[in-house]
Amino acid sequence: MSDWIDAVDENALANGENVVIDVDGTDVAIFKIDGQFYAIEDVCTHDGAEIASGRLEGDQIICPRHGARFCVKTGAVKSPPAYEDIDCFPVRIENGKVQVRDNRWD
Ligand code: FES
């Protein structure tokens, strides 16, 4: 089981912003939406683009390369040309820090 990793100060992101951090060798994008934090892998399942650099519309991120859409809250794919979900990760607030953990190998 991987440890929780400090990602960013709780107050460092405005709504709609994100930050990408390394979690045990995986780039993870942490988004703030309506005061809540969500974490997905920073990779588009269509062809590997860095999804965090795309445009956010509500709770959907639009891939900057070919326009696939994903739900930031769940990683679920919402429109082609991607057909597979992005992995999403648990997030918590601890002592003013947003923390994330890679639970894929638990
Ligand atoms: S790499 Fe994201 S839609 Fe093609």
C-alpha cells in the first residue's frame, strides 16, 4: 500500500486550477472544483497527452490534442476519440495539505 503524499497547500489552488505532482513515479493531476479536490492520472487514454493542460468545462477536462472529454471527479471517459477511463486516485486534506495516494496496487 502506498503512502499519502503531500500534493499542495489546501489554499494554493483556485477553483478550476490544477497542479501535477509525481506520485510514486506516476504524474497525477489534482483539480479543485467547487472547493473540492479530485485527482486523476495526467494522461489521456487515447494517445497519452498530458490531460491537465486541457481546458476545463464544469467537471470535464477536454484533451488538448484531439478533444476527448473526461470527468475529473471520476476519470470516466465522456466522449471519443478516447474510450477508456483515466485512473483516479483518493484525495484527503490533512493539516492544511491536499494529499493523494496511488491505491491501484493495494
Ligand atoms: S491524445 Fe487525448 S484525445 Fe487524443
